[in-house]
Amino acid sequence: MTRLHVFLTIFVLSLVGACASAPAPTPPQAMPAPSPGAHDPNQDLGLLWVKHAAEYGAITKQAYRSAEAALPGYIADTSWSAMPGQKDAKNLPPAVILDVDETVVSNVDFQLAFERPFTNRKLYDFYHEHAAIPVPGVVEFVAAARKAGVDVFFVTNRPCELIDDDPDPCPQKRGVIEEIESIGISTDDAHVMLADENDWDRAKIRRREYIAGTHRVIMLFGDDLGDFVPCVRTKLYGPCTEPATKASRARLVDEYINYWGNGWYILPGPMHGSWTSFR
């Protein structure tokens, strides 16, 4: 055997020995899978932001305080309406319209706790077992509006659904009223309007127009584009003839640019809403 053959033999044997003695690489540790219905905190930053961020309360208080400062001007200017197209309303009493979820009460604890999929019954049951959380700033604003002689209406897309043996055709309405009153805002049936009542659909425009028939609407509040304009969803409701798109929704924002912060006050809604169909 030549010196070259001896060298190669020793080299190969040393490699084999090294591979045999080297420890096997440790596989990377996999993140434990979340339990069914649980929320991954790395994915649900919107929920955690609403629950924990001081900035959330700062934004909602900013909106309501700005609206409160603007109240006297809108009340005095009887030619003003926050409802596009409302005319001849100068002799009507002033009113404001508020959405409920994420505008008056926060659903963040429900969103963090409930097991998917969502159902209206789960939300209904949750609020019978847990205290409602007011959106920061809303209680003070409603008190100021009423003190100034403004009627306050609540328009929500929670539906009317029969529940077990409850004879009430719309127990959710009673539930919404109880939630609103539990945070310190009194109200009644006439000032709370749900989807499915009087054949109203989820567009909300017919309910706003219903209120505009008896009141000069001076302000709108909500966390969803649909709280201000119709035709924002992929499903057809109200006067809509084709599904909304991301582009059409953006055009609506620009079309009504003069209303944002001027009678229209939108609050953060990162947890749910019509926008979720366009991610």
C-alpha cells in the first residue's frame, strides 16, 4: 500500500469516527398549539391593545371630548345635519345616534374569552354573567348631550332572536338596554334599535332615516364604516346593488371627507366589523 493510500484510509476513518461520536442536533422546540377556541396573543394584538393600551382610552376620550366641545355649535346652527340629504329639519329637535358595541360598551373581555365560532347567543349569555365595560368618554358625552337638550339614540346590529322559553320576541333588546343602563346611561325601548326590528336590515341606513324623520341628526358615532354610510359590506343590504370592495370603501371615506371629525366621530374597532371581510 502506498503512502497516499495509507493517508486516505486514515482520513476516511477519522471522518467516520467523528460522525459517530458527534451528538445528534437537537430539534427546535415547537410552540405549543393553542387549545381550541383560545387566542394566540401573537396574533390578537388588536384585542390586547384595546384591553391594555392607554392609547385606546386616549383616542376614545379624544373623540367624545371633541364632540362635546362641538355640541353648542351644532345645536345653534339649525341648518346643520350630520345626515347627508336631510333637509327642512330646522324645526326638529336635535339628536345624536350612537352604535353600541365598541362605541358605548366594549366587548374586549368577551372577545378574549369566548370559544369560536361566534354566535349571538354566546354574546347574550356573556353579558348576563359579566359586567359591561363602558367605552372611555361615552358616559360623560351622553350626559352633556342630554343636559344640552339633545335626544340620544342607540342603533346596534345585534339581532332579535328567540331564546329558549323566553316569550319576548326580542330579548336581545332588553339585554342591550340593561347593558347600557349598567354603565350609567339610562335609556328605553324607543331609543334603542336593533337589526330585525320592523324589518330593518344590517345596513342601518333605514334606522338612521327613521330617526331623521322626527329629529335633526347632529352627530353620528360608531366604530364601523356602516355606522355612517351604507354599502360597506360584501353582502347586499339596504340600497346596495353590488358588493362593497376595499376600493369602494376607500372611496366612501373620501366622498364624505368633510364629515369626519365634523359631526361624524369614528372610534377604534380592531376586533370585529365589516372590515374583516376585506383582509
